[in-house]
Amino acid sequence: MQPTFGIAIFYLISFQGFVPTNQTLLIGQRYKDCKAVFRLGFVSVYLSAPMLDGFATGASFTILTVQAKYLLGLKIPRHQGYGTVVVTWINIFANIHKTNVCDLITSAICITVLVAGKEIQERYKDRLKIPLPTELVVVGGATLASHFGNLNHHYGTSVSGHIPTGFIPPQVPSFSLMPRVALDAIPLAVISFAFTVSLSEMFAKKNGYTVRPNQEMFAIGCCNIIPSFFHCFTTSAALAKTMVKDSTGCQTQVSSLISALVILLVLLFFAPFFHALQKCVLACIIIVSLRGALRKFKDVPAKWRASRNDAVVWLITMSATALISVELGLLVGISFSLICIIYKTQNPRVSLLGRAGDSDLYEDMEEYQNLVPPSRVRVFRFQAPLYYANKDTFLKTLYKAVGVTPFLEMTSRRKAEKKAKKISMTQAQANGDTNNGDVVVALVQRQLDFHTIILDCSAIPFLDSTGLVAFQGLLKEFAEIGVRVVLACCNTSLIDTLQKGQLFGKGDKDMSKMLFHTVHHAILYANIQQPDKSSEDSVL
């Protein structure tokens, strides 16, 4: 009770959300904003579609595994902790010889009826005015058959048994225990939040509506306040129940109201009538409702062809969810998705651009044919944000693309200068020159085949202070070897950052010489400013 109340308080001070479907996820409903303090719901943006699909499939497989023992009528203790799927299936196969034939036959009949009802519902959904109550018919028929056939007595089937009725008397939560449960409540609330929003996004995508995570979490906080007075468990999304309601065609909050009323009636009056209901019947309803999520296994080849990165995220999340645990699977999926994003930004695509015919368009010369590189100009494109994690990658790929490393070029020139001075001094001494050592020797350098580098910044959404320093160092290094560096196609936020860092000098006095709207304009300017041959270094 106390952890439930603590989680509720955490939600209420952290999020703003809306009333969710299926107690936390209501399909197609929108509500007015409710303000909260920290508004941490923004973290839901890190739940990618491949990760959500993999998580849903892994969780569905876990639910199927947990329910499988009821289909066979096996009495296996439920495993708690990591590796539930593996341990459960090992126990199932180890006890397969103890299968209850009556439960097995009942399961086969129920699954056949449920699947047939689903297929009819999907095929003739345009003609049917109301959804087929297949689950209700199965539950009612199975309960009557089990009761009048006395299946539990004759065949030892597993039935629901005694279901207690009524409510536990309400009690005010003990606030003195709050300091002791606060640390436990926070991780539970975060995991519950991620779990709920992941399911919300999954069903929102399927049914074509939007989800506001902040408002969702505020609603969960409210849903945890009242139950905390009745010794209830923490409220969160329920995958199995949500899938059942989605598969039966529930679309509004009326479905949750009816569910609540039915549960209330069962708790107060009707619970004894379900005493003879076999557990395998309930398991069949849950397993059949998982068909949609389990069908996603067929989409793996298509995902692999479309994006190997997304396919790997799906497989990692699904495997971690199914083989380790649902909670850790979600955390693994989110972490792996973020790692993939970081890896992409650290190893982005880079390219040298060429001109398409007589047009003003410049594209990647490796991707397109018949492109002409501009004369004595290198156009370099870096397709990622420039920040501290990929600054070195940016510099290395640029040096490799243009074929010149400024530091090494300057070192080579200094060595050549030193060697030339030594030779000149030796020749002067041999000629009896009284001004020994006062011989003018020009820098000996190799002739570069370009005089300007244009950085196409159209694919750089932003840069941080480290990226700004990289730009400044780049301009200085190439200026030392006589190469001009200019920028093209910068967005407004990028320009603001460059201006604040005074990349264009004080008062942006050099902005017109360093920044251009298009690559073509930058190339025209570079050709006009091309130094003549007399100004280039040569060997005297």
C-alpha cells in the first residue's frame, strides 16, 4: 500500500497526462491538460517504433509462456525473476507427461472457437454492426460444461476455485513509512511509466490516434491515489488485458466503465458462479489475443531489408524482453536504441560533391554518375550534428577526403625548408660567399591541386562548443598551408552558434567572405579569389 501511494505522489509531481486506455490506455480519447511540476513525459520520445514492436513481441511471448502450463493442466510453480521464459519451458517439458487430457482437449476446443470467431470478425467486420461476443460465449459455455460435467472431480482439471468477495476495509497510508519506500517507488514509477507509454504508442500507431505521455502519467498517479487506501497493487498498463480489449473492438472509455462495473459485480456477488471455470479457458483467451503481436515475427525479413539497424534493435529488444525479463528488456531496448543513435552520429556518412552537368546542383560523387568535381575546389559534406563525440571523426574524414593533413603538410614543409637552407649554406661556403647563411631560400612545398575547401553544412543540424572549436582550428590550420575554408548551406541555428563564437571575426566582418547560401555561390567566389601562380610557393 505504501509503495503504491509513493509511486502515485511521484507521478503527480513529475508528469502531466491524460486518462489512459484500459485503465491506463483508452483508445481514441483526448482530455484537457493537467499541469504538473517536472513534466518528465518527454522521455517517451526515446521509445522508437522498432524498440516498441520488439518489446511488445517479447512481452507477448513471455505472457504466452506463462499461460502455456494452464493449457496442459500442469501444476508448475511460477518462476519469479530473470529467465522466466527459459525456466518455464524447461519445467513444462520436464513435466509434459503429467498433462491433463481434459484441460488439453478443452484448450484445443476453446482456441479453435476463439480463432474462428476472430477470423469471422475480421473478414465480415464491415457487415457486423457489433463485435461478436466470442470470449463471453466461451467463458459461459466452458463454465456450464465444467460445472454440470463436474470435470474437476472426475478428471482433476484445474479450476478457478474459491474467489473471495467484498472489499478490504480502507485504511489511510502510513506517511511515516514514506522515507523508507521512496527509493523503491522511484524506479518502479519510471519502469511503469516506460511500460505504459510503450504500450500507448504501440496501440496509438495501430489505431491511428495520438498519445500525450505527460497527461498519461498524471492519470496513472491519480489511479494510484485511491487504490492506495484499499491495499491494492500499483496501477500500470496491462499488456494481456489491453490486447484482449483491442482484439474485441473496444474503442472508448465506456469499455473500461463496463469492465469496472462487471468486476465490481463479480467481487460483490457473482464470484462464486465462476468457481468451476477452468483456468485453461482464461489462458486460451489471453493467448489468442496475442496473435497480433506474435505475427510481427513475419515482418523481420522486411525490417532487415529496409533497415538493418532497426531490425537489430527489434531483435535485441525482443530477445532481452523474452529471455531476461520484461522490465530489463525495456531498459535494454531503450539503451540499445540510444547507443545506435550515438554510433550513427559518431560514424556518419561523408562525401565529396560534384556538379551535375551545367546545373547549380552538387551531389555525392559516389552515389551518382557523371558528376564533375569543381576545378581546384573540394566540396565536403558531413551528414551528422557536429559535437564533442564525433569531432575527431569529422576532422579525420575531412583530411582523408581532401588528401591533405595540415599538420603533416606543415611539418613536411618545415623539414624541406631546413634541408634547403642547409644545402644553400653548403653551396655558399663552397663558393666562398662571405655572407654565409644569409641566403634567401623559399619554402619548398608540394603543389596542392586545390586552393579552397567548401564545407556543405546542409546536413549538420547543430554543433556544440567543441564543434565550433573544430571549425576554428580547421580554418587556421588550412590557412597556414594556403588553403581557404568557407561554409555553405548553413541553417539559422548553426549560423547563430557560429556568430556567437565569432567565427566570422568581430562584428561578423568576414561573414560575406566565409558564408554562402549555396555551394555554387561558394565555388564562384572561390574561383574569383583564386591566387595567381606567382603568389604560390615554389623552389628557387
